[in-house]
Amino acid sequence: MRASAPLLLTADEIGAIPLFAALGRAERERLSRAAADITLVPGEYAAHEGAERALFAVLEGRIEAVKLVDGMGRVVGQRHPGDIFGEMPIALGTVFPVGFRAAEPSRIMRVEAQDYHEVAAAQPEIAREVGRLAANRIGGARGLQAIAADPPPPRAIVIGHRWDSSCTALRHFLDRNQITFTWLTPDASDAADYWGGPLPTDEDWPTIRLVDGKTVVRPQLRRVAELLGLATEAAAAEYDAVVVGAGPAGLAAAVYGASEGLRTIVIEREAPGGQAGTSSRIENYLGFPSGVSGDELASRALRQARRLGAEILVTRSLTRIDADRRHVYLDGGDVLRAKTIILACGVTWRHLAIDGFDRLAGKGVAYGAARSEAAATHGLDVHIVGAGNSAGQAALFFSNHARSVTILCRSATLDKRMSRYLIDQLAARPNIRTLHRAEVVAAHGDVALESIEIRDGATGETSRVPSGGLFIFIGADAETGWLPPEIAVERNGYVLTGTDVRAAGRWELERDPYLLETSVPGIFACGDVRFGPVKRVAAAVGEGSMAIAFVHQYLRQSDETRSPA
């Protein structure tokens, strides 16, 4: 948004707005000095959905009210010269429930909440009118209640068995890409009615039907992404920054890179969110006093990155990097030229080599726990392996759905790896218990998980107990074997950066490597894939933003080196 020249907004223009018509000349003059005079180009937002409160009035042009549905904007109203918007946030003290963008070249005035309340104190009728408009926006024929009562249909219908790992993967992919869908199990009594005809045969499950009627059996995720309009192909051949991975670090790099004018692309092999996207609740992330789920945080970051102009490719993976030329090779043969590369590929859940686990993966045995798993645990006895914060968060979340949750911990206490606030919350839940010095040694079940064997570390005795779900949080490993040998890693595969690169004797330039720079100048690493970071979502976000700062320094230095003396 661009503010016009100072004092361009006049008292007469404010008087032409019906809401302020009753103000005296002096009040209108004061308001003209306090309000911002803003011009918008088509498509530019005056306020995004979720923005902090302010009151706006349209002076020229036309403004659209836009509600995000499935990550796509749905126009739900119009504002014309003389109309106001922002009355709901002002009257109710909330954020904007919808966004407002210019449909054509427009001019608006923005009144901050404090300035509005000063005006309303002098002219109470204004406050009453704003309250009336806010009530109408909520309950009117075209208000938010009507929109909520008549939502758009889901973008897809999925039919498949609960314990079919392919169906589970498809549902997780849709969830994490913000695609609304309805899931039908073949044995549901109303499945055929909802499907609208005979169900696909069992050899065709899972099957997905899109809102336009297109039906695909046993779909590959990339095919699903293409049908749903998710980007799988790069729009350009060269980028200022190619970001590998769309976890918290990668999405932060995308947001800061795109917002600062860098042509930025993120390449994600599955769906945005990374390991954090499988966290059912993050209680200690700054700015979310009530906590936030990993997929909700990823969803917000994804919308923000796309809004700022970053490209996000899903279902694409890197096959190799040419470190000398900074060429990035994608599966399928595509090659991207990069001025800089940011490795934010994170880590993968460490798997247990235990009898029955591989066979039952996705059929009751899971690594991590997304919020979408909740329905599958209703009324069941579930078990969680692990003693860190992720395990504690999952236990709290599942305790709202499962009959009981049992944490299996190999150590004698949770204090070493779990935050105190989580330990206290676990102790307050009557259907959560912790078995210390216990470990799972086997999983049993024909079609799906039915029971597990638990060994008592103190006595060595083994017991078999029923289990409706086993969720594993035992740490993660870096998968960096695909990186070129020029990029130095430590013995466990984590990428060396900064002073660790020089200490390892892998730095050849006279200048010191930047804090997040790898052994190859211009290639950076951030987040969990980097050696030595704090394993926290906030730390990953911070490193993603820092990486962009170092990208700017590197590009500036490169330009100076190429410039003639």
C-alpha cells in the first residue's frame, strides 16, 4: 500500500462518507490529519485476513471482500465509494475475518483504532452505526453466518480403507496442502449414496474424485497435485534462491526471500510443514498463547510465502546438486540454475527395526502424529513411544479422543528431554499414564495393528497388550547422502556450517564463512539438517530468516567481485 502526499485527504472528502457526515468541520479536519490516504493497484490488499483491526473507507474505486477457502480466495462482498470496511474488527476487538483487496485502481482512507475511538467518543452515533453494520456483516443475508452455513463443497472425495497405507498417505497429503476433502470408508452404510453410484472395486482403492467429476484410481501424489492446481513445475529456469524443503526453516526462508525481492522457489518432496507439520500441538511458540498445531502453523506460513510471491513446488525431490555451477537437478530431469541454494531439508523420523513394524506401518503404526489421525483413535487404547516434547504433545492431543494413552519411556524419568509444562499437563490428564523403563519389542496384527509386546527394563519381563494405535517419536536422522561431496557433513550426516566448516579444514576462501554457509560458498543450511542447531520450531524459523540475510551478503559480495575496479 502507498500513502499519498501528506494532507491530500480533505475534510470535505471525509464529510462525503455517510458514516462521518455528521462530524463537525473541526472533527473532520482532525480526522483528515490522522487518517492515512492510501492508493491501491488492482489485486493489492488493504487488509489481509487475520490482520489487526483498523477502520477503512472507500474514496475511489472498488474493493472486494475475500475469504480464503482451501488456500484460494473467494469473493464474498464488494465495497464502493462511501462504504466502510473493518467495522467488525473495530466493534468486536478481533482481527479481520476476511481480506479486502482492490478490484480496480482504488483510493481508501485508513483510521487506526485509537483515532476511531477518539472520534466515536465525541460522536457516539458513529459507534452505534459501526456496531449496527458489524452485526449485519455477521448475521445479514450475506453475512459471515450465511457464508459459514453455505460453505463450498469439498474439493475432493476419497474412498479407501482406514488401514490402507496408500489411503493414509493420500489423506495426509491433502490435509497438509490445505485441500478440503471427504473421506469415505467402503464399509460405511451411506458410502454409495455419498459417492453417487456404485463404489469402485477394492483393487481400485484408494480412489479420489475431484469436485469437477474427474476420478483417479490408486493415484500418484504428483498426479493429485497437478489435478488440484498445486504447483509441480518451476515457472523459471533461474532463481536467486532455491530452497530445498518446506518445513519451518524453508518456509521462513521463502517468506523473507520473496518479501525482500529475491526470486525464490521452494522444492518439497511431499507437502509443506516438514516434521513440525506432524506435531499435534506446539505450546511454546512465540505469539500463540493458546498453542498452535504444526499443520496450522505450516498452513499460515505457506499462505504467507505464496502471497509474497515465492513459488512452492510439491511432490518434487532433488536428485543431485552441481556444486560448482549451482545447478539443481530435480526428479524427472528438470534443471534449475541457482545463484544461491538453501538446504532446509530437515530430518526424517528414526525408525525402529522391530518385528511387525514395517508390515504395519500406516496400518496402526505411525511415525509422528498429525491432527488428522485423531478420528482413527476414537475410543481406542493407544501407545506412544518417546520421551521428548513431540511425544508429550501427541499424548495430550490424543487423550481428547482415545480411551487411554500410554507413554512408553526407556528412561526412569521424562525430565531430561521433555519440557516441565508438558510433564505437568500430562500428570493432570486422568487417561494418560507413563510406563518408565519400558520398550516395545513387537507389534502384532493381520490387517491392522491389534496388539504390542512391551518389555519391562527393570525385570526383563514381556507382556502383550491390545493397542489401537502406536505412534513413535524416538528422534530423527539427517538424510543427506544425496548431497555432493563438496558439501561437508559430520559423521551422522548433518551439514557443517560456519566455524565448523573452517575447523574441519573444508574452507578455501580468505574470508570467513557466514554463520549458515556450508563448505561451498553460496550454499547455506538451516534448521534441523544443520549440525548443532537447537531442535525447536522457533530456532528453525529464525535460521530460515537468517539464511536470507546471508544470501543478500553473498550476492552483494559476488556483485562487487564481478564489478570492474
